[in-house]
Amino acid sequence: MHPVAVCSRGPGIKYDFLWVRETTLPRRPFVSGIRAGSSALGFLSISSLNLGKFKAGSRRHCIPSATALSSSGMVENLVFDVVIVGAGIIGLTIAREFLLESDLSVAIVDAGIPCSGATGAGQGYIWMIHKTPGSDIWELAARSKQLWEALVKSIEHAGMDPLEILGWKKTGSLLIGRTPVELATLEQRVKLLSGAGVRAEFLSSTDLHLKEPELEVSEESGAAFLLDDCQLDAHHTVAFIEKGNRSFASHGRYAEFYHDPACCLIRSSQNGEVQAVQTSKKILYSKKAVIVAAGAWTGLLMQNLVSQTDVSLDIPMKPRKGHLLILENFNHIQLNHGLMEAGYVDHQVTASPPTSASGLIQHEHSLTSISMTATSDMMGNVVLGSSRTFSGFNTETEESIILRIWERAGEFLPNLKNFSLLNLGSSRKVRVGLRPYMPDGKPIIGPIPGLPKVFLATGHEGGGLCMALGTAEMIADMVLGRTFKVDPAPFSVQGRCCR
């Protein structure tokens, strides 16, 4: 590296030595000698910058710092068209959409690593069976499923196996009822699904037993069956998407910064436009858009980021903790389809917990719900769920909940009762994740009023994988000015998160 310029000061802007590294992305394209900023979360204000002359990977540009930046050390400065905060499935697929469908450069930043949150802790369902035709969620999920299926076809056309690449399995799904009331509801659901053009069947107890012999079936049992529901493996899928995104790095269009949490947004003092995201290690300038897709942490993050502004933003999102139990090399039951009890739909829309004035959740464990879900993953392991608990940001495994999941699964899969959970030993694994829960059951996708260029994409609860590609397309439609494939109005920030 070598210093190439000493810049004079302009109104409201501090300039220092610029250091240039002679490499391209994904290595550091250039490093500036700008002083590091305050560790406090919030906004910094800078005077308007002409970012049009900067290009990711360019070698001889002078990048100004904010007036408020202190002298605590060196900070790397990079410029991209789009900066994404959050490297879960939503953030990664948004990056993918911009890379494939535009010529924009993209940076993605995360306090951790991909697949370490709700994405990696889920069952990977790409299901429509528990969604209602005509609802806002239905349109987004249906579009997203269509995009997943198109991706699978492209993988097949390239001579690859979607099971190996994505963990993709077209298992079909069974929504199981065990009471007359549940069966009547399921019959009505099948009519709605069929009317929406989905291949759906209602199964009597006899037909259900033929489809899934492992199930405990009585005369009052039955199920809604969706033949085309699928599942994927989150870790394999994320690895595939990351590999595709990284292929653009050599062209200076993509970079990822993990273990580097966002600290504040840098905002223009002239027009209030957000110019950059400051992380713990660098400043990422954005010419086109900043997209916050931080899952369950989005509400808390945005609260900190806008705390020093006049922007009224109140995201009523809460982390909703979930457990899954994985039985590795467990050959004692054989599942042919993905299974879900009818009560899952009701548990999914459980009311939000009461909170104190400080925002702390009260009586959290009284709101724990358990509903049976079961499937086998791409390795043949049995995956059992699921739980829903409002317990803040606690991600510790709770053995009492694991036991309840095991016992509930045994009520549907009686062969499990022949085994003790305690004796499963090392073959027993547990996943814990925090779902980004919204009280109205809909994700937040769209621009933030009062913060030009800043968009939210979060609040998918347990449907992030299912709705990821549709969400990515919708965000890109907004930023690029394309025609919307799904109406974004039901998911807007305005009216739901703005006081």
C-alpha cells in the first residue's frame, strides 16, 4: 500500500490520507486512512458526496469521512451500489437477485456468518399447505415457490442433481387432523387450495394410512395432501447461493463482510439521505440502496440506528424461539412425506406476548406452544418439531421443550415410544433459532419513510426460506423500478411500523 493524496477539508467533511491496496474484490479494493468513528449506535451526518465517481475495486479515489469520526484508528472505506445488512437466506437471495438481474455492485455485512440464525435452524419447508389462498402471504409464497422451482429446473438443465446441490426433495405434505372439527376444516382447505390451482386431495383415514404407514390413524383421522410441496436443506442452499454470489467478486461487483456488525448509518446533513453503513471495521458507502434484512434482530437494530433522528419507526417485531430435534441415522421409522398436525396453523398465529414498559417479555414460558412436524432430510435423518416460545433473544436449548416435542411426536408416530430420548446419545441433535415474528403475520418489505434509500426485508417468521426468492425479487423491483410481480402494499412499512 502507499499514500496517494492529501485532500483539503471541505465544509462539514474531514479528509485524511488515502491508502490504496492494489487488489480487487473479494480482497480489500482500497483502504482509507480515515479516522474511526464512535462505537455508539446511531446516525452520523456527512455533507453530500458525489459517489457516482467511486467504483468498487477502483484504485485512486479519495473517500471523505464524517465530521463526527474520532481518531481511534484506521477504518476501511468501500463503495457499492447496494449494501445489505444481514446474511440469512433473505439477505443472500436479495444479493443474488441484484447480481443476476442488474449490473449493480453489492456488499453484504453480518455480525455472524450465514445460516447461523433462523435460516440454519429450520426444517426447509417450501410448503403451501398451511397457507390460505387469497391471503397476502399466499401470493408472495406462491411466487417464491415458482422461483424455487425454476431454480431447480436450471440446476437440472446444467446436469446437476438438485438433491445434492440444494437438498431439494419433492415430498408432498400432509396436514393431519384427528377430530371432526379439524377434518371439516381440512376439507374446506382442500377446496380452497384446489380452487387456487394447487394439486390438493383430502385423505380419509384409510388413504392416510396407505400414504404414511408410520402414523397412528384412527377412524376420525384424515389429512389434506399437497402433492407438489417440497423441502430443501438450508445449509446446502446457502452454500450454493454464496458460491454464485462470490463468482461476481472477481468482477468487483460483490463482497461479503462477516463477524462485522453494523453500528450506525451515515446520513447526509443536506438532504437526510443515508449515504453509508458503518460497521465495527469499515464504512460501506451505498450509491443506490441500503437493505436491512437482519431477521429477528432487525427491530432492535433499527431502533438503535434511528435513535438519534427524527424518524418515527416502531417495528413491532419479536424474536420467537424455536427448537427442532434431529435423529441422525435413526432407521426405526420411515417417513414418505412431510408431516404437520392441523394445530400448527393455529399455533403459528398465537398472539404476541405482553411486554413491560422496558420492552421485556412477561410470562414468556406460559406462551410456549408445541405442534407436531416431522420429515426426513437429505441425509435420511428424522427431523421433529416444532416449538414456539417468546423468550427474548435467548438461544439456549431447553430440555423441557425437547422432551415435549418428543412426546408430541410419539402421539402421531407410535414407534417412537419404543425408544427413550435419554438413550439416543450422540445421534440426537438439536437446532435452536429465533424466528422474526410480526403480530399481523406478514413480513415487512419496503422503503422506510423518512429514510431515503433504506429498505426493510424481514418479519417472515418461520417462512423465510419459503418466501426468500419472492422477497428478493420484490426488493429488486422497488430499487430498480421494475414492474411488480406481487403487490407489495400489504408488506409496506408505512402504517405498520411508522408512528
